Amino acid sequence: MIIFANLVLLLHFCIIIFIASGFFIIPIGYYLSWHWVKNKFYRIIHLVLFCFITFQTILGLTCPLTSIENNFRGFFYSDSFIVFWIKKLIFWNLPTIFFICLYSSLLLWTFIMWKIFSPNKNKNTEIST
């Protein structure tokens, strides 16, 4: 079961990297004329994922991926070196209000990016650069 827990943790980490990098890559890519950052599908996925994360935090819910990983791990487990450091990067021991403020601010930035760096309006958006 540990292998499944590690796979869920890796998926969780990849989603976090996807969302966090979008806050920087979208404005940079917009100015560098990277077509893929204007892709509406990419932008909708980014927005929806971050809305979900922000609202689950405001409601005080645990991330479903965290719950799934914890269920796979059970109570007794040891972490490998990589799992230990990924967990240090993902899980911060700070008050919930910190995350509510952080996520709400970043969600506002996501909506502002949608307005300033608008995605392509046509259906056949280019995915490659």
C-alpha cells in the first residue's frame, strides 16, 4: 500500500507544481508570446483547480489527495528520503488562516490574470509553442 501512497503523494506534488507555476508562467509566457499559456483549456483547468483548493480550505476540509494518501499509509509507516522532502514542501505547519489568506489572494490574482492575460477566444487554440 505504501507504493500507492507514494504515487498519490507524487500526483499531489505535480498538481501543486502545475498550479504554483501557473502564477508565474502565465504572465511571463504572455509577454514572451508563448501560445500555450493562452490555451483556454489549460487556463480553465488552472482556475478550476485553484478555486477548488481555495474553497475547500475556507470550508476547513482536508484535501482529498491527502486523505487518500493517509488511508494508503495507515498509522505506521516510514518515509523514504524523497517522500520526506516532498512532504516538507507540500505540508506547511502554519495556521489555517494563513492558508485562507494566501489562497484567497492567489485566487484573486488568478482572476486578474484571466482579465489581463486573457486566453484565446477561438476553439482551436494551439497547445504547442
